[in-house]
Amino acid sequence: MVSDEIPQISSSLATEIPIEIVSDEEMSLIEAAFSLAFATKRTYNNSSSYCLGDIEDGEWCEKQKEFFLVCGKPKASRAMKVGSARHAVLEEEVITRVEVLVRSAEEHWALKMINFIHGTNQLILDGLTRELPLIGFAEGVCVVGVIDEIQMMKSGDGPTLVETKTRSQNNLPSEPQQRNARLQLMCYKYFWDNLLTQPFPSQLFLELFSLNPDYVLSKEIREFAIQAGAPVQTLNDVLGKYQYVCSMLPGPRDQLLLRYEYQQDQSLIGENEYLYDYDWVTHQIRSSIEFWKGEREASYALENERWKCRHCMYASRCPINTALISYNQVDSSVISKSTVNSSGHLERLACLEDKKIWEVIVTLPKDTRDTHKKCGAYGSCSNADAETLCLCLDEKIFKPVNKESWEIGDSAGGCVRRIPLDCKSGTNGFIKYSYYHLTYSFFSTTNCSCSR
Ligand code: SF4
């Protein structure tokens, strides 16, 4: 649907910005531009364009980012969809979206820049803007992103950059997640500061995306540019206005604000101010761009943060979780092979030529109870009935995380406490469980003391 209406600037805080309706033809142009990012010997290096989100993804785990690039990003989870919907609501509090047809890559970039000019005007006039698109450069690479929120301080100390994260749980996330969000905020400031202090490299930008500077923008876009206070005809005009506005921007404060909101009722879980750390963010951006350009291999999740691998959909393909098995065959006349069966067990088979069958001669692990994470956290594995069975460690204290999955034999999700731990009341302590052993230690039956 295309709206012919020219957006009107409202005197209220809510103002209108155009959004893009992308035709198939234009999408292929944009994809061609972005495909620079993916078409290389490692499929993504030699790129000219980079998203701010790529820097954060890489900080979480570059190897996972590499999997995303090669295999495609996983579908958005429910929590992510709820988060996006909340951001749309926050955006609509200050901005009314207007649909605009975008016919070319030139118009795609021009619209981003006009929206930036519009957003900065709104910041100066109303003291607040949200979802501000940003196009910047670092190490010769074009970086695009969207700043969540910018507030002008009443004290006149300059704008404050704000990032709002929504959570499905009513608690603050782990430090690595908070660090990742801090990086996002600091990247905003880094690129904003760059726009202030360094002239926007228009020529480089045009060459990187093979854009025609004399491209005449549609009437719709030109009219919107007038509303944004930046009358233009061509892409080159937009670049000139963008450069000018960037040079006039107020510098953001060194204090950056990170807010966490509970998805269920939008209540504030917590907010923290962080001081901008130029050295850290510069190091992170350079390191990320080195990886992006293919100048080094992807790094893995930090050793003390390998719990991330439990939530990683590529864990089974990640080299960090694989092992090399080699063997020498004593009798070369025996025909044999190794396979991994549908339960994930390694089997060694020998060909019995007289019977014309393959016979399993070795299975690893030897005991199905030694299958890693078969019963998950607080789960225990028993094969008393010759059939491996998962149970919760103590049915009175724990219950399966997902009863339906357990019923169909998938117990890897493990168990959770029926009643949360209450360390303050003094009613919780330790209980000794006898005759249990951990996976991979079958020969060392252990008596363990676990918190209950
Ligand atoms: S398994 Fe771990 S190290 Fe490998 S890609 Fe996933 S998160 Fe990164």
C-alpha cells in the first residue's frame, strides 16, 4: 500500500517519518549492495557495509555470528517478537510512520539520511527522538544502525543516548548480556562522535554502493525532505544536507543509559548509567571489522562463558564441541566402518562376509546413561528396567521443565525447583544423594552433596 499523503509535521511530540515499501526490483538492488557483505571466500569478508548489530553479535560469539552469516539467522523467538513490538510502541509515542515507495538503492539511502535529519530536528525541538537511523564509517567500512532513543538533558549537558531492553523474566540479565548492551550504546556514541568530528566520506560512500549522485528522488521523498527542513532534488543534495547536519550536531554525553523493562507489564526492572569507554569500544569495533574483512578467523565464546553454547543452535556443528577420533586397523582384511546412529552414539561395525551383514562391535558411550545431558539439569538417569529412564533428582523438590517433552522421551530440558530457593529463611541447606555418578565418570560412583 502506498500513501500519497504528504506527511505533516505536528506541533505535538509525535511526528511523521516515512517507512519504506520496497519493490522486488529495489530489494534486489539493496540485496546486491549488501551481498558485498556476504560474497567472499569466507562468504562475508571484503565487505563494505556492516550493521551495528553485527558488532554486538560478534562480541557474544563470533563463531555463532559466522554460522548466522553462512546458514542464516534463526527465526525470531517469542521474546524477541515481544521486544520488537514494544519498541514499535515506544517509537509510535514520538513518531507516526508514513509509508513511502522506494524505487532504488539511491532512494533507500536518501530516505535513511532524511529520516536522520528529521530525527535530529525533533531532538532539538522536542528534546526526544527514537529509532534514529545512523550511517557512519569506521576503518573504511560503512556501518549502519538505529539508535534506540536520544534525550536532551534539561541541564543543557547535551543529549543522552538510551537503550531499552525488554526481558521475559523480571530480573536483570547476566553480566555478559549487559556488557553486550553496553557495547551497543557505546557504538552509538562512537559513530555519533565520528559524524561530528570527521566529514562524511560521500565519495567513498557513493563508490562502495555504486550509487548515482545525480539520481533525482521521487516527488514523495522530495516533499518529505521539505517537511524535514532539507529541500533536495538529488541524492547528492541529500548527502550535502546530511554532512551539514552532522557537523552541527550536539555531542552526546559520556554517560550512557541502559534500561531493562519487564515484558509482561512494561515495569522498569532496572536502569544503569555507564561511562563511555573510548578505548574499549574502539578495540571492539576494530577487532570486529578485522573478523568481518576476513583478516582473522572467528573467535569462540570466551572460555568462562561457554554456557552460551547451551543456547546455541549451532552447538552440534561448532568445532569447539567436536573431537577427532583416529584409529589404526590391526587386521586390514576386516572391512569395517564407523557411524553415528540416530541417538547420537558412535558405532563401529564390521562386515561379516559369510553372513553378508554389518555387525556392531563397539558402541560409545557404552551405557546410554552416559549420554551427555540426556536428562538435563537436576535430572537423573536410570536403566533399572533395562530401558533408560529420566527422572527428576527428587520428585518432591523438582519437576520437569517441560512435561510434554518428557512424555515423548525428550528429557534434555531437565528439571526445575517446584519452590524457588529461599536462602534468607534458613530452611534451605544441602542434602546428600548417594549412588549417583556424573556422565563420563561411570567407573567412579560418587556420593554427592547438592544444594536442595
Ligand atoms: S557452540 Fe558456543 S562457541 Fe560454538 S558457535 Fe555456539 S556459542 Fe559460539
